[in-house]
Amino acid sequence: MEEVDRELIRAELDAQRHISPTTTHEQAIPRRPSNEVERVVTASSVSTSSSEGGRGRSHTGGMSRIPTQRDLERHPTELSRINTARSQHSATVGRSLRSHPSRKPLPAFGAGKPFPPQLPNQEDYVVEFDGPDDPYHAQNWSLKKKLLTAAMLGYTTMTSAFASSIFSAATPYVAKEFNVSSEVGLLGVSLFVVGFATGPTFWAPLSELKGRRLPIVVAMFGFSVFSVACATAKDLQTVLICRFFAGFFGACPLAVVAAVFSDMFNNATRGIAITIFSMAVFTGPLLAPFVGGFIVQSHLGWRWTMYIASIMGWLAFVLDLFFLGETYPPVILVEKAAELRRRTLNWGIHAKQEEIEIDFKELIQKNFTRPMRLLFGEPIVTLLSIYMAFIYGLLYLFLTAYPFVFTGVHHFNAGQSGLAFFGMIIGQLIAGTAVLLDQPAYQRKLAANNGVPIPEWRLPIVIAGGVAFTGGIFWFGWSGYRADVHWIVPAASGILTGFGLMAIFLQALNYLVDAYLMFAASAIAGNTFLRSLCGAGFPLFSTYMFNGLGIEWAATLLGCVAALLVPIPVIFYLYGHKIRAMSHFAPTLPGNTPGVASNSSNDTAVEGDGPIDHAAASNVPKTNVESEKA
């Protein structure tokens, strides 16, 4: 395990000690379930530390400690927010608030002035939220404002997802206009998805440094500009380059919007909000083909598929620019500190976020090397990523496979063929509804286990989704290759494939979050990288496969691969706790392992009188002493 990883674990230990200086050793190991995928679907959404303070700053690479006598007087919700920020000291940017050691002498203060004295107590000048009901905190916004923000960002995200696949209807026309093969025309779809794979490595750290609003606004501007450039391109290379950069900028909402929801909604409602958000993300690519199909058949031509995407992008840009408020707590405090400095003329007032110095070496490690180490070194991450990459690849492969059936066999036009995707959309909505209906039962199990999640609780619906997805592929292939079988039969197969796709993705990502906690951002980043590559590559060979094998045997091949992958979640459901026990990154403690009783002293994880708030307790950082020794 790298030194940076060990320091992140030590930061967890440091943060949880702040909860109560009087707790015993057993009480000093609170468990925090990351039972929401939204904390990291961005590969990034962890808070920046608020734990550094005092007059001096550590140069040892660790995190220094501050007095926390007042913490015991705080509300449990406020405690949970503070300690989450302290414990997860930016898994994407700068590990500490220390100044980098330098051999250069300090520059002169100027004008013959001596250096001023240190602030009496630096922590007294650090702004914080004023209790759990502070109106500055996004979780305390009115329900109307939250819903409007969620709708606006849902539209922004759907715009990016919509643009990823609307070009699929234009590929034959692009290939004909520029006199290239259909596979080269499909590069317009593939390169957009490659942009999806690379974009989060930039947007995720930026959202941790500058907040959520700035990256979203900048990204939607860039997305719209490159969409217009693609629509007006005079040669193929311009089309492909602009599609890549449109995907790069369009990746920002997919990486950051989930983190915005994490900022706005508490544990009781966050899972519901993210499930609805995920349904919008996955239905977006399936709504586009019929729109693009009707456009390319009209007098408008293929270029209007990109004009439509750019118009949607400009609308999202305007909405986000004028109506989107900042939700990232550390940056809200930066704005609050700036206002207080202006109005009080006390220039010592500041927020902890302003003390962060970017460490480029750590930036590279946390966003590139650690995700790759998890992807190729952790069996859970490796196998689930392979499974999800295959599923995600088939999502974009279906953009080519459906026209083979509905255009080639049933002689639909391009727009009518796109309407067949509504079977998959219905299946995804059913899966999302099933996950929502399962939430009350999951919350009861979580409360019964003292707020500690067992990751394997997530897997039954993944197993069911895998079986449904496999059945849907066989159904599609063997009902779609004959013209004497009514078109509704292969179209209805999408209900199973759509259900399987959504069920697998939602709960498999949640499983990674629960299993890896503080390293979940890196696990999701590695997963996103692999599945985006498959999403880009699968459409390129789909034409050869369906032409060479035929619809029924190509679908049989894909169905057999899907069937071979179904045992992966079954194995983890049965033996996942043992595999996690051997991992250097996946914390395994009594309470989150089946068959091991949870220590009742966990109830003291969040101080306060009265019954335990498990939603607040679930935000308290969780530690793994064994990982620190690794």
C-alpha cells in the first residue's frame, strides 16, 4: 500500500478521535456505511478536510489536530457532516493543508516591513456552518429549490447522455458523405464515449477544488461549442475530433451531478434521488436513436443531430449559469469567508478550503495510479468491472444491433427502428422502481445492524438482473432474425435487458462503495475507465459480428458470455466477506461481515442524547487498522 493511502487511513483515525476524547478503544471505531453510490459515481465526491488548524502546520505528511471541545455540544447531524469532511481529506486533491518544504529563502515582506505576528489562534478565524440548520448548507434549502435544482441538473445530464447516441443514426450518412466505411463513421460514437472515459479525471478534482457549479457551467459551454463545431465540420477529422471533445466536456455532468445530489440530500432521501438520476442517465442514450432517425430521414440531414444536441446544451448552459447555486460545503464556506472579510475588514477570516495547496504528484496518484491498482489488483473491483464493462458495451452495441432486426428484417425506417428502444426504457424504469421499493427494507436492516452496512446486501438484485439480462439477449436474437415473428416480440425483449442493465449498474456500484468506503472513489474511477473503453469499442465490431454470424448466433454468443458472467455476483454474495478480509483496501470489521456480530458500542459513534440517528451515524468515518499496517 502506498504512503498516501496509509495517510488517508490515518486521517480516518485522526478524524474519528475528534468525535469524543473520552471514548474507550472499542468505542473509538465508529462504523460508517457509504450506502449511497452518489458519494463517488463522480469518481471524486469526497469532502476536503476541515481538520488542519492551529498556529503551525505539519511537515511530516500527516494531518495535524485541532481542539474540538465544542464538538460535543454539536447536533449529531452537524457532527456527521464535520467528521465526514475531516476523515475523507480529498481523495482527489492535496493530502494535507501543509506548505511544501522549500529550500529557497522567504521573500522579503516588502516596504521594509517585518513579518507580522502569527494569528493568536488560527482556528478562531476559520468559518464553519452555524449548526445543523444553517441556511447556507445545501441540505437546508427549501424542498422547492432542491427539486428545481435536481430537475435542472437531471436535464443537463440527460443532454450529455442523449448526445452520446444520437449520432448513431447519422453514421451511415456521415460515412457516405465523406466516402468512408461504416465502421469509420461509427468512430463518432466511440470517440464520444472515450471522452466520457477521460473527462472525469479532470472534472472530478476540479469539482473538489472550485466547487460543483464552475465545472458544470464551463463544461456545458464547451460541450455546446464542440457540438456546433461538429455540426458545421467540413471534413471527417473535424467531426471526430469535435465528437471526442464534446464527450470530454459532456462527461462533467455524469461525474459531478451525482455529487451535487450528495450535497443536497441527506441519507434518508439521497438514495431515492440518485436512483431517479441514474434512470435519467441510462434512458438518455436510448431516447436519442428514434429522434436522430427521424431527423436524418427528413430534409434537415445528419448535421441537425448535432445542432439539436448543441441547442439542448446551450439551454442547459443558460439554466446552470443563472439558476444553479453552489452546493459543495467547503466552497460555500469560502464564499461565506469572503463576504465576512469584506464586511468586517478582518482579513484573517478564511475557510479551510483556502489553505489547500495542490500536490501534482498526489493528484496523478489519486486519479490515475490508485484506480489502476484497484482495477487490476483487487478481485472484487476487477471482476465487477469486467461484468459492468460488458454490460455497458452492449448498451452501445445495441445501437447497431437493433437496426439489424428492425430495419433489416422488419423494414422499419430509421425513426421507427429507434422507437423499439422503448422496451429497454420500460425495463430500466421497472428496475429503478424495484430498487426504490427495496429502500425501506434496506434501511431497516441497516438500523438493525447499528448503521453498519453489509456490502453483500446489495447483490441479490444484481443476480436477478444478470439472469434477466442474459434471458433478454437470447430472446432478442432468436425472435428477431425471422420476419414471420411479429416485431413486438424482439422489441419486448428489451424489458428484460433494460431491467438487467439498470439493476446491475445501480447495485453493483453501491456494492463497490460499501466494500471500499474511503477508497470507493478510486474503485469507481477504475470501473468507469474500463467500462467506457468497452462502450467505445463494442460498436466498432458489432457490424462484422452480426453480418458474419447472423442475428441469432451473434446474440447467442453475447448471451453465452453474459451467462458466464452471472456467477460473479453469486460468488461475491457467498464469499465476498472472505475476499474483503484479504484486501489491503476494503475495510472489514465486526458488523460489516456476515456472521460477525456488531459491537453495541457503535451506538456511541455520534454523540447526543436520545435515540441514535442511524442516518447521521452512517456519515461518521469508518477505519481499518489492519489496512494501516499493510
